[in-house]
Amino acid sequence: LVNQLPEANLTLLRHLFGVLHHIEQNSGVNQMNAFNLALCIAPNMLWLPSPTGPEEESRSTKKVALLVQFLIENSGEIFGGDIASLF
């Protein structure tokens, strides 16, 4: 799916997840592992198109957080092994 994205979107995602991966690599110092980062970032990345109740929003946020955590943990394989070289 990543390869089907427009080039601008892919570049943005590579840089975003490059930064998140870099932060996660220093989790011993900053306490921000992939799970914690995902919980902070997920609500700002994807959301439901129409207002729903709190339970549905909570479920949706958890799903997005799991996706973001997966993308952080596997960013090298998903976005290319040179993701660290973006800095």
C-alpha cells in the first residue's frame, strides 16, 4: 500500500516515521517507546469522518495507535532501510 501512495505523501510519511523511529531508538533515555509514541501521535493522524460516540472513537483511536506502533517498529522495512539517513 505504501508504494501506491503519491510521491509527496510517501516522502512525508518517510520523514515522519524516520523521526518517530529515531525517537524510539532512544527510548532508554526518553521513555518514548513505539507504544508511547503511537498513543501520542495516533489521535492526530487518522480520525473518523463523522462524529461518533466516545466508545467508537476510543476503538478507532486504539486501532490507529496499533497501526502507528507497527509502522514505527517496522519503519526500516516499510519505508526503506535508509530511513535513518534522512537526518
